[in-house]
Amino acid sequence: MAKTNPHVDVVLIGLGWTNSIMGMEMTDEGLSVLALERGPDQDTVPDFAYPKMADELTYGVRYQLMQRPAKNTLTVRHGVRDLAVPYRSLGSFLPGNGVGGAGTHWNGHTWRPQPQELRLKSYVEETFGADTIPEEMAIQDFGVSYDELEPHFDFFEKVAGIAGKAGNLNGEIQEGGNPFEGWRSDEYPMPPMKRTLNDTLFRDMATEQGLHPFPMPAANASEAYTNPYGMQLAPCNYCGFCERYGCLNYSKSSPQTCVLGALKQRKNFAYRANCEVMKVNLASDGKTATGVSYIDENGDEVIQPADLVIMGAYSLHNVHLLLLSGIGKPYDPISGEGVVGKNYAYQMNGGATLYFKDKEFNPFIGAGANAEVLNDFGVEQIDFGQAGFIGGSYFSAAMTNGQPIRNMPLPKGAPSWGAQWKQAVQETYGHTMTIGSHGSNMSYRDCYLDLDPTYTDDHGRPLMRMTFNWKDNDVRMTQFMKQKIDILSKALKPDDYKLSFKDFNSQYDVRPYQTTHNVGGAIMGTDPTSSVLNRYLQTWDVHNVFVMGASAFPQNIQYNPTGLVGGLTYWAAKAIREQYLPNPGPLVQA
Amino acid sequence: MIHRYWMPALVGCGVLGTAAVAMAAQQSEAERGAYLARAGDCVACHTAPEGKPFAGGLKIESPFGTIVSTNITPDPEAGIGDYSRDEFAAALREGKRADGANLYPAMPYPSYAKLTDDDIDALYAYFMQGVEPVAEKAPESDVSFPFNQRWGISLWNWMFTDADTFAPTSGQSEQVARGAYLVQGLGHCGSCHTPRGVLFQEKALDDSDDAYLTGETLEGWWAPNLRGGGGDDNGGRGLQNWSADDIVAYLATGRNDHSAVTGEMTSVVANSTLHLGDEDLHAMAAYLKSLPRAADGDKKTGSETTPEQTEKMLTAADVEGKPGARLYLDNCNACHFANGQGAPQVFPSLVDNELVNADDPTGLVHVILAGARLPSTPGKPEALAMPDFGWRLSDEEAAQLAAFVRGAWGNHGGKVTADQVAEVRKALPEDRQSSKPDFVD
Amino acid sequence: MSSELKNASRRGFIKGSLMMIPAVTVGGGVSLTAAAAEPPANLDDYQPTFFDADEWRFILAACDRLIPSDGEGPGALETNVPIFIDQQMEGKFGHAADWYMKGPFHPGVSPLFGYQSPLAPREVYRKGIAATGRYCQDNHGKGFAALDVDTQTQILTQLEKGEIEFDDVSSGQFFAFLLQNTKEGYFADPIHGGNKHMASWKFIGFPGARASYLEWVEQHNKAYPLGPVSLTGERG
């Protein structure tokens, strides 16, 4: 028999970036707020302390900070008629575990979308004609505009303490920044990071090519910083253990370094680690939620009554929980009806590895968001009609780490073992740099999420099933980028280089790490027949359930999602505080 | 060791929550008393670890035995509920129990003697009305003969205490006078920061004596000279190089542009000073800055390095044959950097740092071995922490490292031996937090 | 519902109704007095805990082929890679403890879908070594470890390419684990049993667990000069 906890005003599912922010915003209103986090509690010291983090095997290879597939995973297939099999060991993407979530183990690339990416369908139709959109493509508008989100991007960047250089201040283009970005009301709160050798080589070459390089907007502090919550960041020391690691130096923006210390001081906030929400409980009419049921740290089931439920789990888990809770109609790719699980999308990436015999890159001197970037081939810069695809990409020359188990690029033709492998390792290590292409991924009618009919998690619930594969439009996009990067690579005059881009034979491969930017499935929009959430991230069907995170993206932007996720969270918080709490009910009439 | 019994053991931060009580004009007498109790840091000694606030029971070890703090909740049996206002005043100012017995001078009544009648009234109102009664008596102190003869304290009291309430010195501004009152009285800063005489008495209870607040070593930790040198920056170290704002930041948040709190002062910030109003903290800072300082009697010279030399050597990673410098690069440089300056408000500077340059290296070695954590404060909520390195460094290595830091960047702290490290290591609590890698594979 | 929420929301919180989980946890069972590293084991004296004597001979020989001692730089044997692998078999990796290992299994699906075998890595090793041994006996008349270096290399190449097929285990998967773990043991921190005295790090110029380079970011095109440090503080 499940025990029932005392009522709280707000229950937060997950305690990463979005719900740390929601914790601040909801406690500001005087509400009692309880966060339930599936994973363990963790903080800089002792969990991420120096030198514990500097252990590639434990954290980089064995994924100590990631969710264990043994507990919960999903199944994957390429097409609606295929058999889906479990994602048994981690590879392609790495959902974070524990307090802080992916916000503890990310690299810190912090972008705003380009304004037109938020109204992509309308933009394409208006600019290039409706027939530019292939029939099977399912792109939509977000339903919220860049101008509406701008103050929230700005505040999130101040909370997270982003180091960068503005390229467009209130419409005026700024030297040294990204001239293709949307307007910004303010400069970044910190100056850009120091430049590594690869940064400067790439910058000088790109400038010569008439392109517009600028430093990556980085959630790695370039100086000591205090954010609006009084939380503090220390200057990054370029330790070379960033992505997949918690920051040992209070330098990487995370819920721990930017929010949680302030939130934990609030008497109307509490959180419980190792507590996994099983489902959102609905009232008998199905129109409101009454709270959640969860399994506590002792394995006992607990009912937590609450007036407001805010989902802030990893994007895939938000969708899973909606499906398990019966909130919204599940999407059916055959009929095209239903919404939950619709428009799952990923990220179309590629890159070049360049070898320079005589250059010393000291690759272990790096930070997650240390990179020089180009946005010249972004969504707003490409003529989709002429190029023959919809999408865009940013290029970056990054130097994030020199961890030798995983970061050992070898020249073409080098063997993978034996005496010659060893020789190639010695000759190559420290002498390579990369240029990456980080591209958008459109949504398609047959790329979606639903419940798997066969496999179950450790609580006996159905796993979620991912149906996904690469599509020609996005391959054309990345092939376009390949040509550009080929030119840029040659211009750097390396002794050798190799390109790695998806081609028309490429199928989705779950083994190599690609990115943890899984988006969609609980998408926002303007119409309940084509979206799960309204423009305030409120579920159309159950008005006291809000869903944060990249599950709201109707297709994937060309950038890393965290900046948009942060902006959307503050946008939703404002709507809850100013509109929902005084008058609870649907914020948009269907 | 002999001073141990003056010192409260570290009490967990935020026992009573962290909200500061505002100094509003309309606040009740009891609310004003609650604020004053914060300024007096009563809770730190009168609360046992995990215990109820003010119920006493904290064990304070001394060479003469264990002094146990008493229950000062308003329970009539177990606490002080049947104290009259005058009996309460006598306890605070004279160290007299209601039954006439003397309190052990772990209670800073020589300082509290400065309290005004108004403030005694407010404290009385708070302890009678604002504190939850706890009907549980704290254990008796276990002090052996002759120290259990409380009458002996009368003689000590006669020799070393002064029952006069605070009076401003002529010419003091209102702000400095307020600061002096808080520092000398409730703040009882002199308990740690004024040198002690042979009978463990503070050599001075106020600034009428030049010894007042000139620093003292307690259990090996240097409680620094707080005299600000009249506001002049004459190139010394410590508080005289801090601005009044630096002092306020330190007391309010445990950190400032130069340093961060360690040791017993951590508890003082967490339980007392972070709760004080901005005006009072500025007053205390103004008073400390106003105290004249001898022409740096405590400043040692003769460092073999300059800041530039050390920074250059570490930046080049040119540490062949310099084991202390190598250990610094392998353990400390990640946060404190080659210039030794750390980062303002986040990582303390090691250059001219009081803890680093103290005569006795105990405090520095303790921090190296066990780490340290700042309190979460309203102004700076992040409980920034330094991990422990005791598991990674042998006694010899820790000594080499500490000696390097004490001699680098123009520091002049002097040598450290492996035996000294071993002594500190032995005294570390066994159940402390460690960041040692703990591999499951 | 609406008025209820409004009232409930504005009534403020009930003090103490929510229990805070402490922000920090104290690790159990950690020795707090031991300083620095224990010296690494000597491979010749090491008694494997997972592998039996035959299996151990295979592991030693195979590791020696995958990262031989020839030429510059240490080989797998000088760096205790076999010890690393033996210890991994007993840990979470060997048991696939973090992996989703519920059926039904479809090992025949495209390799694009990742690991789909019901066997934990330690079982793959056990079966793979046995099957390789049988193959060597059948085709070369000796166990793998007794073959000459060229034949060993040839057999490993065939395993890698899937040219030798086994009944009860994928030869390609077996080789993939062996190669992956060999490189891990070569480059991982010595705390995991391999990379003895950080020899591989010194060989390639990786400073190990130093993780502190602020002053070196702008010293461009200049090889970082200082040797590595390990997690436990060993200096090289």
C-alpha cells in the first residue's frame, strides 16, 4: 500500500537545469516546492572534487555520471515496420544521472537559436514557398517568438554566467561577435575564454576566407563571477575534463554552481534524491493532475499530492512519463493523429580531423566550450531553394580534451593495433585539431517515440521506443557542409586530414557517441491537434502539468539546445507566475 | 593546547536557519534580543551537535576536564526560566549563576560586561519569550580538582574582569562607537584575537591597551591581528590591507577578494556575523580599521622569493629539483594558480595570507590535509569547498608543499616538518568528509 | 481546483513539513590516513582472479601482440595491461552491471543497434578464449600462446575481421572487447591496475590527472614540458 505524503503546492520531476530554475521561480511566489530526483545527490565537493574527476576510465569511458541502461533505457529501430531492440549499453547519447542532470556533465556551448528557427515552417513557406518542404517532413513553428524570449535568454545567460562576445547588440553589429545572431539586449556577462592554438589558426584562416569567426559562447567561466542569485563561478583552468565530468573547479555553469546553493537556502524548497517518479496522477475526469506517484530511496511507493506538476526530467523521460501517465493522445505515424511522441529529432553532425606534423596543440589543455566558431552557413544564411535542403549548421574548431583512451585520432590508413599503431599514436598525439559541423535535424512523420510492446524497465513499465533514421534532406545539408569544411581544411594546410560526414547510405548508428541533443516528442505549438504543449509549455490536455526541456522542440535547431531550454524555462515560469497562479486554467484556449 | 577550553567546537552551520533578523524600528524587544543573541553567538556554545537550540550540552575540552555548556532555554527546571532579569544580567556580565556560583570563564562574561542595560533587557525578553523551552538538563561539566572549585574563579574575576558597561571613547564617531561596542561586547572578538596572559586572561578587554586584538595562536591556528592600522595601508598583511568593505564581505559571506574563512571562524560567520545587519557590520569594520597598529611588529621579513619569481617559475612549470613546487602544480595550481592569487571571492589568495604565514603552520596543514568549506550565506549562498588532500600526500610531501607555499610569492611563514604534519593528521576527526576516489570497479 | 490552488499557494509553507536531504554525503569505508599510492604489482608475480592459467597465457600473449614492446614506447606487458583486464572482469564492466541485459535477445540485428548479446563481457572472454584455443589446436596443433608471433598476429587479424567464426560467441565481439580493454588498460590511470608508472602517458606526453593549465593556454605551439601525475599523486 502506497503511503501518501503531505500535500505540496508544486512538485518538480527531476532536478537539473530546468527544475532548479523552476525551484527558484516557484519559491519566489511563496509556494511550497518539492523536487523529486531519480538519481543520487551530488555536489562539487566531494563528488566532483579534484583530482577524482581526472579519471577518464571511470567517467569518460564507463559513464559514472550517466543513467544506467540497466535501470531504464529505450528501444531503437529505423522504421515503423522494423523490430526495435534495446539500447543496452550507452553510445550515441548519454542522459545524465542525479542532481544537476545533464547540466553537470555538458560541455557548456550556450546558444540562442536564430530568430527564424523558432518559426521555421512559416519562414520556409514565406521565403521559399510551401513546396520547398518535402512531404514527409513535419516541421512546425514553436509558437513563441525570438523577441518574446529575448529577455529570458538574457537572464539565463546571466544566471549561467556565459563567456562570449556579442555580435548584435540591439541590432548593431559588433566587431568580434557573431554577426548572424539574433539581437541581444546586453553583452555576455563575461568576456570570451582565452584562445588556444587551434582557435587562432582557425580564426586567422577563416578571416582570410572572408568569413566571420567568433569565440564560442561558453558556460566555462573566463573570470571570477557572481550571478544574480549570488552564486559564484571561478575562472576555468582548462583542465581537459569537461564533457562527461562534473566540474572540479566551480568553473562550468551547472545547477550546482549557478542555482542550487541559493535554492537550498529557501525554507519552502526541499528535494529528495533517489526518488523516481512512476507517473503523474490524474483526477477522475482526466483534466487535472493530483500529483505524482514515485518510488522512494527505500523502494517504497509514495503518493505525492500537489497542485502543480512541472516535468523537468531529461527530454526523453518527459515524453516517457507523459505516455505512461496518459496525458495527451499518443502519436500514430500511420494515421498522423495524436501528438505525444511526435517529431522526435536529433542532430546532424560531421567533421574533419587535421594532422600537423610540426604543431604542438597540447590537446589536454582544453575546456568544454573552448572553440572558435563560424555561423556563416546557418539556417538564416542559406538559400534553401537553391541549396536543395532545409537546415543549417555552425562550424567550430574546438579543443576540449586530450584524454588518450578516446581522443586518439590517427591518420588515414593507420592500423588499430600492433607496433605500427603504437608508432602512429606517438607521431599523432598532440598534433591534430578538428573542425566540426553541428547541424540542424528536421522532424519527419515517421521519426517518433512511443511505448515499446515488449521490453520493460526495472519497475516493469514499458520502455519507450524510438523510431528514427537519417533522411535525405539532412544528408544533403551535411554534404553541403562537408564541401565547405573541405575547403577550410585545405586552407589550413595540414600535413594530412580526413573528413567524416554522413552520406546517403548512412543509417542511424547507436554505437558511436554523437550528441545528447535528443529533442521533440512533447512539442510546443499553436494548435492542440499538432502539439502537446501550448506556447507556455503547458500541456493542452491537463492544465496543471507543464513540461520543460528540449522535448518541446518541434524539430532540432542547428545549435546546442541548452540556451533555448533555459530561455523557454524562464518564459514558462513568467507565464505561470503572472497568468496561471492568479487564474489557474488553460493559458491558451484551444 | 591550553587555550582549547575557550573555544567552541565547530557547530553545524545554520542550526537555526539563516534568515537575518532585520533591525527594523518596530521590532519587538524579543526580536531585538534575538538579533543580539546572534551578535553574541550564544547558539554556537549553547547547542550540542544535532541538539536543540540553546539546550546546551556542547562539550568543550580543556586541559582541566570537559566543560559542558548549559541549557539556557526558558525551561524553569533544566534551563534559566526562573532567572529574574537581574540574575540573568549577573550571569551575562559577571559570570554569576542564579545560585551565586561562578560560571567557568569559557563564558565570555568579561566581554559581555560591556552590554548596556537596554540590550540586557532585550536579550532577557528573547530568552524568556522567543526561545523554545527544552526540559532536558545538559550534563554537568567534568572538571577535576582544583578546577572544579568554582570559588577560585572569584579571584580570577577580581583580577581580570571589569564590570563597567561600554562607554564610547571621546571623539569616536557614532559608527565607530557602535562597532567598538559590538566588537568588545557581544562579539567578544578578543576571546580569540587578543593575546592571553599566564592565567589565560585576555591581556586587554578593550582598546585602552595596545595588546587588544593583536592576535593569538589557538590550538595551533593563528587568530590574526585585527587592528586596521588607522586605515593606512602601510604594506603589511592581513586586516590592515583589507578595506572596510573587505571586512564586511568576510563577516557577511565568509569570503572576500583576498581570503576565505577557515577553522573556528567558519562557525562564527555561520552562526553569528552573517546574521548581522549591514550597518552593524560596517560599524565593526570601521572600528577595526580605526585601531592604531604598531609599525608592524608582527611582520616578518626576509622572504627568499618575490611574487614575480614564483609566478614565473610555476608558469614555466620549471620545477625540476623543487619538490614543493612540483607538489603545488600537482595539487593546488588548479584553483590557486601560478600567481598564488586564486580568484576574488572564490578561491583565497595564498599571497600574504594570514593562515599561510602564521608562525605555527598547524592551520595551513590542517586545511591541506582535511580541506575546508565555506558556509552558505544569504549574500553568497554557494558553500564553496576545498577538497581534502590528506589521502594523497604523505607527511613528508605535505610538509614540503606547506613549506613551499609559506615561502613562495614573498611569503615568510617558515619551515614545516613531517612531524608537524603527523601531529595535525593524528588530530583530524575520523568521520570527516573525503573526496578520495572510491572505485567500485 | 482553481480556488483551491490559489488559496493553498498563498498560505505559505508549513515549516518543517519537508525534509531536506543533506547536500553532502560522507563516503563510507574510505581510509583517511593512508597517503599516496601503493606500488603497482609485478606482472610476473600476479595471480589472476578471474582468468585461469590457460586463459591467462592467452591474455598475456594477445596483449603482447596488440601493443607489443617493439620499437619506441612501452608495450602492454610492461604496463600491466593484463592485470587491468583481469580486474575489469570482476568489476561492473565484466558483469555488464550497468547494461540493459533483459531479453528477448536478437543478436542477429544489424550491428548499428549496438550490443545485443545475452553474454556479459566476462562470459564473452571466457568463451572467446576457449574457442580461439580450440581453433589454434585444430588448425595449428598448439595453443595460441605457444604459436609464433606471426601466426598469433594472423589469428588476431582473422578474429577482428570475423573470418573465424565460433558457435557460442561472436569472434568479432570478443576481439573488440579485447582490443578496447587493452587500450583502456594502457592509457587509464594506474589506479585501475594498468599503465604501470604512467609509462604510456610519458610516452605520448599526456600529463595525466594534473588538470591545471590556465597558464599554458596562451603558450602556443610549445610542447608542455612537465611529466604526468596520477590520481594517487604518483609523479612521473
